[in-house]
Amino acid sequence: MTRKLLLIMFLLTGGMFISCSSDETGEDKTETPVIVSPSPITITGTSSEFLITGENLEITGTNFINKDFPTKIFLNGVEISPKEITNTKITLSSPNATPGINTLKVQIQNVESNSVNFFAMSKGWNVLNVLGTIDITSSSVFDNSKTIFSLVESGSPRKLEAKAAGYTQTSLNLGNFFGDFKMFDEKTGVITATYRAVFTDNAFVSNNETIVQNPFAKEINGLNIGYLDGQNSIIYTIVGSQIYTSDNGKTVIKNSPPVWIVGANGNQIRANIGAFGKSTSDNKFYQLGILTDTKKYGNKYKNVVMESPTGYSDWTVKDSISETDLKQSFYYKFQNINRIFSINATDKTLVESTDLLKTWNVVKTDVTSIFLRTETQWYVQSGDKLLVTKDSGKNWELELELPVGSIINDIAFSKNKIIISGKKGLHYLKLE
């Protein structure tokens, strides 16, 4: 019995040994890891080609996320962190871009996207060089668009568009206009020449033109834009005649100047209107200038002040008998008709009248031009400096140092932007 038990145990033990040994093949059963390569990354676009400090930037594309590897975003070769990221969109919160051209790319492991460029502009004052050294007559800027419109010395209107390489200019193909040019927004505007006014509501892709003849434009240097909003435009000349449209020039009302200004036959030019505007004090329109009367006053120059509720008709003469102070320029500026500004070209004194041109008080010395943003905020050129007051002239601050010999032709304002236009390519844009 004992021998049988030993035999059984031996057989069982041997079977177990053989069974265990049968799984040994001599091969390493460790699985070789599968190398996962990121998919190709493509940037298809950015939310803006032209970024202003403080704005977010969105990058759109494909394969921005890989579960096995982190996504890296590089701005000008420096890694930055995104605000948000999905497989098709990356949001950068106010990226620290360099003023000028910037380059973006996305990288996952060793796979890189294509590079894309955008242009960045800092808040504050920026020098614009896109128009070169040509004289710039005027410019228009808007809060809801980065586009700029300018009129240059040749009378050519230019559209300046914000691109990835910076501002680029295109001509509006309207010919030469030695007059006035204003845009209310990116599409709506008016440009004038001596006998022509052209209105548009699609940035001059198409336009409506009106031609004027004497006595509207007799012996004058062009038609002036007195008022402009989304639909309404009012054009005036030195004889005070008004051209009005409420539908961007599709229909035009022309009102002849009064006989007492141009004479019965239209040959006696007595008025020289130098300012037109809508007063914040009563929402009425005013036109101001000089009146000549050789018969009654013996070659005396008189002030002429006219008031209208519409701005193109129903004019009431407020003054035509007070004597003009010829030391002051008759190209007056006002926001409120109760505070009219002029500059004495002889001694460069800024003066104001609070009684409709009858008397003048000195506001500031050494001033060559003034531009009114509001009733209380004014900008003046004093030598090679641009100064600003925000409290109606009580205090003045340095706003901008200008190049030596600078001459400012115009300053235009929107709610958050200021643009300067001047001689020899003087062109500055402030982003507030």
C-alpha cells in the first residue's frame, strides 16, 4: 500500500511539473508599446488680422487637442497659455503681442501647425506711416471699425484698411476732390469739390452726385460739409446757401441764398460764411461769417449770424450790423453757440466770444489751431505740442509732442479714438 501511495504522489508531482513547464516557450511576452503620433494641425484663421491691446484673439483650425500630449501655443516663438481651447478653437486673452507684425503657431509633440500673422497696435498714440510724407487734409475714424478714411493733398480720397501687415491704402477711384470729405461710418459719407457733392451709403461702391452752379458756388474754393449723420447731410458755401439730403443723396433739396447776400442778379457776393454747426445749447443750426456792405457802411465789415431749426431752410438773421473784429479769423469753431472760438493769426492768441461775435476775450496765448471734442474738452496746437483742456480752459495738459515744424490740418474724434491729419504726412491715431 505504501508503495502504491508513493507511486501516485510521484505521478501527480511529475504531472504538475510537466504542466507548468509546458507554458514556457522561451519568448518574452511583454507587449511592444504602440507609438501614437499627433494628427496634422492646421490653423485656418484668426478672429482679427489687426489686434488692439486688450482685445482677445480667437484661432480657428483643426486637431488642436491630443489626449496623449499637451498643446503648446507660440507667439513670436514664446510659449503662451490659452484662455480656452477646443479641438477647433483656441481663445487667447489679451495676448502680450508686440506692436507691429506678430506670428502665431500651434505645436503638439513634434507636429507643428502652419504659422499665421496678425498686426498689433497699442493703446495710446500711434504714428501712421501708410500715406508717406504727403500732406493729409482730413481723416475719419469710427469706434466700431478699424478702417480709416483720409483726404490727401492731391484731392484723392483714400481708404486705409487694417490688415495683418498693418494699415494698407486703396484709392476710392472718385477722381480729385479739392473740397471736404467726411465719413459718418465705414459706409456712409460725403465728399465735395468746387461744384460737386457726392454721397454714398456703401463706401463709394456706388454713389449719388449733385452738381451746383452759381450762385451756390460762385468764386469759392469748394462746398463744405456742415452736418452729417447716418442719412442726413447739409452742405454750405461761403454765401451760406444750403444743399440738403435725407437719403444719402438720392434726392437733394437746393435752397438759394438770400437776395441780400448775393444781390438780385447773383453777382454781388456780400457774405463769407466761415463756420457752420449745430449748437448743443438749443439743437439749432448756426452759420457765422463776415458781411460786406459798401453802400451803407462805407466798406465796413459786419458780423453775420444766422439761425435755423432745420439747418438748410428757415434761416433767421440774428445779427448783420455789429462790426467785425478783423484781427480774428472768421473760421470760427463752436459746440455751444454761446461760446465761439477764433484765433488771432498775428499774435497767435486764442479768443472766445460769448455774445455772438460782438466782443472777444483771451483764452490762451501761443495757439495756432483749436479743435473741439466737447463743450469742455478742447485740443490746441501750441508750437510743436498738442495740448488738451478738459475743464474749459482752466487747466492745460501736454497731450502729444509733435515733430519740429508740424502743422495740424484737422483732428477728428469718435468716442474712443482721435486722429490727427497734417502737413508732410503728419498722421497720428490715439486708441483710448
